[in-house]
Amino acid sequence: MKISTQILFDRASEQMSMIQNKLADSQAQLAQGKQLLKPSDSPDQAAVIQRMKSVMSRQESYKNSLNTLNSRLQNEDTTLKSATSLLVRAKEIAVQAANDTLAPVNRKALASELQGVRDQLLSLANAKDNNGNFLFSGSRSKNPAFSTSGPGQTPLYQGDQTRMTVMVGDQRTIPINRTGTDAFVSLTRTTGEGKDKKSEGVSFFKVMDDLIGGINNSSQAGMQRGVVEMTDLLNGLTLAHADIGTDMNVVDQQTSVVEDTILNLKSNLSTVEDLDYAAAITKMNQQMLSLEAAQSSFSKMAQLTLFNYLK
């Protein structure tokens, strides 16, 4: 079998080209800091990387939802904390006004103060979150939770009872809103006696307006009833505030779970995807030496001719 000079040149050229391609890949890996330059280099590894990135993206979405939910809960917490303080003052006014020794003029002054407290509570009931949505309107978040049909009318709840939920985990959802009647509760009021006895639902602000009217008119029955009903309103508001605290604890716990999951995913993804620089540099140096050796060998081989042999 005869090996021509052309074959030797072709083989040497192929060998140097192959080494140069591998060296170029190594340099590209170092530039990008990644093991894979394209999925075809290792389809199985590329599929694992893509799957892990998809899971991590979903976890990041859960984390964003939890941050949004936590911000909303903080707004609710602040609002109900202020509302609770106002309602405590309203109860104090009711107890003070029910004192038999108090003069009507003094009761009117207390009624005026209670009217101010009621108006502040209405403002809090119609509070908005950071996105401009009403906190306590249910799914009707673009409309005020409580509004009146005209001047001098008692505000009525205009929202709905829908509790919307948000995904915060693969198998976990948390309510993202609270209805107005959950926080600013309605009561059942019993009136009459015997056959005339009946029960009716009375809204939060109707209770306050009736109490204001009772104080203005120095009605002992209205004031005494108001003291009892203010206690019930305060209990309802306190319970709603406690529920918010529970929800905030749940959000904190779930946030920790999601953050730990993201951290583990990043660590595992780094192992599969990121480049080991020390090993890559060593490999590149070996390829450079191989290329230099191939080039040197080719240079010497190119000088070998029959005339050199005859010399």
C-alpha cells in the first residue's frame, strides 16, 4: 500500500482542525462559564437543565405571589389595628354616654365625637392596597367596600363574599382577600317580646348610626343596647385581626419553604450546568499543547522529501 504525500498532508490537516475545534469549544465554555454550548452537545444533560430551570421559574413565581400577598396582609393588618383602636374608643364613648348622671348637652358632645370615629372607621373599611384595589370588597376590588345611596344614609356593603386564592406552592393555595363582612361584621338584633319578638340582621355601620342616634336623643335603651353591640363588633374585628396574623405566619412559613427550594435548585443546577473552571483550563492547556505538537510535527514532516534523503 502506497501512502502519498497528499494523504499525509490531509491527515495532518484533519488532526489539527479537530484539535482546533475542540480548543475553540473549550475557549467558548470558559467565556460563557457553561458546560453545554448547545443542546446537541448532550441532549440528556440539556433536558435535565431545562427541567430544573422550569421548576425554578415556577418557584420564583410562587415567591413573587407570596411577596404580593404579604404586602397586602400588612396593609390589612395596619388597617384593622387602627380600626380596633377606634372601636375601643367608640365603646368607651358608649359606656360614658350611658351614665345616668350625664347631661344631654354632654351626650351630644360625645355623639359628635362618636360620629367622627364612625367616619374614620368608614374610611378604613374602604382602604386600598398598594395597587389601588379596595382591601375589603371581595372580588369587586375596584369598587368601595361600603358606600351610601345618598347623604345621611347608612353605608352598606357593596362588595361580595368571594374569597380569591393564589398559588404559593405546587399543592398550596392561600386566600388573597378578605371580605368586608368578615372584618366589619353584621349582628343579629332581637326586638319585641312574646309574639312580637323578631330578629333582624344589622350591619356594622347601622349599629354605630343607631348608637349615635340613641346618644343624641339620650335614649337609655338605645345606649344600653349600643354598649352590648359595640362589644360584639369589637369581638368580630379582633377575630378578623387575629386571622390576618395567622395568615401572615403561614405566608412567612411558605416563603421559607419556597426560598429553600429555590436555593437547592440553584445549587443542583450549578452542578449540572456551570463550568468547572480549573478542570476546563487544564483541559484547554492540554489541547493547546496537542495543537502545538501537531503543528510542529506537520512542519517537520513537510520538510521530508526524496532530495533530503539523497543528501
